[in-house]
Amino acid sequence: QQQQQQQKQPPAEGWQYVDPKGNIQGPFKLSDMKQWYKMGYFRPDLKMRCCKEDAFTDFSSLYPRPQTLPFESYPKRPGKPT
């Protein structure tokens, strides 16, 4: 089962986050999110989601360390089976 989870790709688009002023930004593509992550833009407490049906949750909860790689692994969506 863990192997299946690692093979499941994160959503290619639909990523959103809440900026410091409380405004929802996005939706963005996975490629943008990967680039911004590598540039260090995402704080652990940044509210984010990968699907508009999901609630916003902390970045560190979507991608708990060390078992997941941000934007490479499938995110741990709130209330959804992994």
C-alpha cells in the first residue's frame, strides 16, 4: 500500500494558498508550486490546498516530514484517504 501511495502523483493543477493578507491565491499548476517551494516561499504554517473541495490546511500537514516530499509525493489531504 505504501508503494501505491508513492506512485500516486500530486494533482497537476488546482493548487491554492492563502497569502499573508488573507487573500486566496490561485489556482496554480504543480510546476509553479514546485518551483516556488524550491525557492523557499512556503512556510510550514502557510494555508494551502490542492483541490477546491478541500479545506485549507497547513503546508506542513499536507506534506508531513520526513515521509513525504513536497510536490513530488501525493499530499495528505484533510479528511481524504491517502
